[in-house]
Amino acid sequence: MQTENYRRQILIGLGLTLVAIVAMGVAWLTEPARMAEASDTVAKASILQGRQIYVANCTPCHGTRGEGGVGAALNDKVLLSKATDEVLAGFIAVGRPNSLMPAWSQQNGGPLTDEDIRYVVSFIRAWQPTAPTVTTGVVISDAARGLSLFNGTCFICHGENGQGGGIAPAINNPARLGALDDNWYRQTINGGRPARGMPTWGTVLSPSQIEDIIALVDAWRKGEKVLPTTTVADLLDQALFALSQKDDKDALFYLNRAKPLAFGPGLAQLDPIVATIQSGDLTKALSDLGEFRKQWPIGDAVKGAAVYKDACIGCHGSDGQGGVGRRLKPSQFIQTSTNAELLTLTLTGRVNTAMRGFAGRLTEEQLADVIAFLRTWQQP
Ligand code: HEC
Ligand code: HEC
Ligand code: HEC
């Protein structure tokens, strides 16, 4: 994480104002009442100063009102009542190892002075009187997505639906699930047991994917039945395979299942493909569907501009110039990726970067729209 990204304008003007206020405070030292008033003004000024630093450096991950996002919620009654100013300043100064939280103090290679850190702590502290209790985690996890992942990644060793039968123990095992909590599973999955054949998933899967698996583990613990999500892309692949085998009935079956799930301007192309299959021209259907699959998902750039403003602008900039996130206008990465690849990236994010997956926060349709919007930035 490059520190330059965080070195946004830390308001010099306000610094000067503060110096002036402190100087005035010194002039008033003779009178206690006025002194109290002055220190109140100094406190307000340092909160204001902290606000500027917070807005420039912390909002992309912790949210404009400290509600959390990629980073933990800071506007949280429990955190604020437990952590003293020194503890908060310590967190901020040294960051959190093995997380996205960078070290901010200059001693630790960050951009902020000790004074800056005191200002930002006073800004965060000012939330305390009205802070809500934040009980929900920042990740909206989804057991069905977890099952798709499990059946794609873990079943080789742990068996279909976690029933065991492979080289590894069953995970979907009520006695063991009842004895161990989510945190134990989270740690075991993240760290793995490399010496005993269990891979370290924390370096392969994104945190949101691991949370989806934890949601699945929790659903199994409660005895809930979980069905895997099927994506339009999966169904199109099944239909393509069926067509390649000249199996028109199967192809129609999968396309008819894909239709109600599909969305966006591309939807209109599916009916003609269905008609081509029904007419018996499977060769043309195969090539048309192949073409469609390459472009899937097709989004609406106008709607995508609004999604970008809501979800991406904080890190990638109002004109795609980059910031915490990379430059997207223009972006060679986008130009050389398919829509499907970009959908996967935006759904799952990149491990160990601030680019967290949007699965559970944005729909596939919204992401397809934002991808269509990003394409408009790639034209010369
Ligand atoms: C790139 C994302 C990112 C940025 C930018 C960022 N943080 Fe964090 N921050 C995190 C993450 C992630 C955590 C949770 C770390 C963990 O898992 O222990 C965190 C944790 C914290 C915590 C501890 C909260 C707790 O409940 O343990 C504090 C305090 C904090 N950040 C303050 C700040 C401040 C102040 C700034 C701006 C100067 C900032 N952060 C910028 C990602 C970020
Ligand atoms: C290459 C084979 C392999 C794959 C793939 C694999 N695991 Fe494992 N896993 C193992 C083995 C072997 C063990 C038992 C390790 C031991 O004996 O300590 C294990 C143990 C575990 C345990 C602890 C079980 C217990 O009750 O002690 C959990 C939880 C787990 N795996 C989850 C997962 C998840 C989730 C995935 C998919 C993301 C996964 N594993 C993929 C081989 C695998
Ligand atoms: C919290 C900050 C943050 C937000 C919000 C965010 N991104 Fe990112 N994004 C990043 C970072 C950081 C990277 C670079 C990751 C890396 O180092 O590989 C990145 C990388 C990317 C890339 C790959 C660029 C490349 O050249 O490798 C794309 C595409 C992208 N983001 C799209 C989006 C879209 C679309 C959204 C909104 C739906 C979004 N991002 C929201 C931080 C963010």
C-alpha cells in the first residue's frame, strides 16, 4: 500500500487557524473562565482538523460516518467505550498486521505526524455520545454462495456438501459443528493445516468468500438446508455444452432456466437463440450462444455511472484517475479482460487489497452496469 495515496491535502489553512486560536488562548491565560472557553475552542478546532484528515484518508475503508465498510466500524459504542485515546492512537499509528489497515504514523512509514493522529482520534472520539452499538459484521455473507464455493473448491477433499468420504474429515458433522464456534472455523480455514494436507485458504480466497463459507458452516450447524446459487453464466455454459453434444432438449432446458435470471440489454438476444434451436439449426445456435457467452454480462452504462458514484468513486476517483484504488480511465486491465472476468473480480475482490468483493452489497446486474460504464472510459 503506497503511502503517497494517503498524502492528500492535510488542510494547511486549518492548521494556521489553529495556531491563531492557540495564540489567542495564550493571550487569555489571565482569566480562568475565558481559558475554559478557549480550550473548548481548541478542542473544536482539533476535531475539525481531525475531520479533514479522516475524510482524506479513512473514509474509503471506514465510511463517511465511521459506519465501517472494508474497515471496522469506528462509530461504535462498544469500541469507543473500551478503547482509550491512547489505544486508538496506537491502532492508527501502527496499523493492524495481516489486515488492510495500514500503519499511519511517520515512525512506521506512514504519512501522519503524532499530532495529526491526536486530531483524528479527537474526531473519532466526538462520535461517542451518539454512537450506536454495531453488532453486525461488515460482510454480508451468504450461505448459498458459500455452498457453490464449497462444492467447487473444498468437495474434492471434504466430499459433496461437506459429508466427507474424501481424504479429509466431514465438515457437515453436527456433533463437531456444535462443539466449535464460527471463529474456530474462520481461523482453521484461513490458516489451514498445511502439514496435514489442509491448504491455507486465507491466501487464496477473499475475506468475503471465507465469510460465505462461515455462513454455510453456520447454516449446517443449525440444520438448515442450503441450495447452491446457480449463475446465469453456469447455465449458459451447460447450454453450450449441450449444444456441442447436439442435445437440443438439454440446451433448451438450461436456456429456459437462464432466462428468468438473466438481466440487462443482452436479455433480448436469448429468445432468437432459443428460436434457432427450435428450428433445428444447432450449428448456428452454438455459434450465436458462444458469442453471447463471451459478452455476458451485458450491462447498461447509464445506470452504471450511478453505481460507480455510489460504490467505487471513493477509491478510484471521480474521473477514474485512481487513489486508494488503481486508475480505471484508461485501464489496460479492463481493456484486456472480458465482462465475465471483470464481474468475477468485482464480485470477489482481490485478496489482501482494499479491493474487496461486492458480492452481497451489489447485485450482478449492478456490477454488469458498472462494467459497461467502465468500458465507455476505454474508448480512445
Ligand atoms: C485500506 C483500508 C483502510 C484504511 C484506508 C484505513 N483503515 Fe482502519 N482499519 C481497516 C481494517 C480492515 C481494520 C480492521 C483490522 C482488523 O481486522 O483487525 C481497521 C481497523 C481500524 C481501527 C481499529 C478498530 C477496531 O475495532 O479494532 C482503527 C481505530 C482504525 N482502523 C482507524 C483508522 C483511521 C483513523 C484511518 C485513517 C487515518 C484508517 N483506519 C484508515 C482498514 C483501513
Ligand atoms: C487438498 C485437500 C483439501 C481441500 C481442497 C480442503 N481441505 Fe479442509 N482439510 C483437509 C484435511 C486433510 C483436513 C484434516 C487436517 C487434520 O487432520 O488436521 C482438513 C480439515 C479442515 C477443517 C477442520 C475440520 C475439523 O473438524 O477438524 C475445516 C473446517 C476445513 N478443512 C475446511 C475446508 C474448506 C472450507 C475448504 C475449501 C475452501 C477445504 N477445507 C478444502 C484437506 C482439504
Ligand atoms: C475501498 C477501496 C475500493 C473500492 C470501494 C473499490 N475499489 Fe477497485 N480497487 C481498489 C484497489 C486498492 C485496487 C488495486 C488492488 C491491487 O493492488 O491489486 C482495485 C482494483 C480494481 C480493478 C483492477 C484494476 C487493475 O488495474 O488491476 C478494477 C477493475 C476495480 N478495482 C474496479 C472497481 C469497481 C467497479 C468498484 C466499484 C463497484 C471498485 N473497484 C471499488 C480499491 C477499491
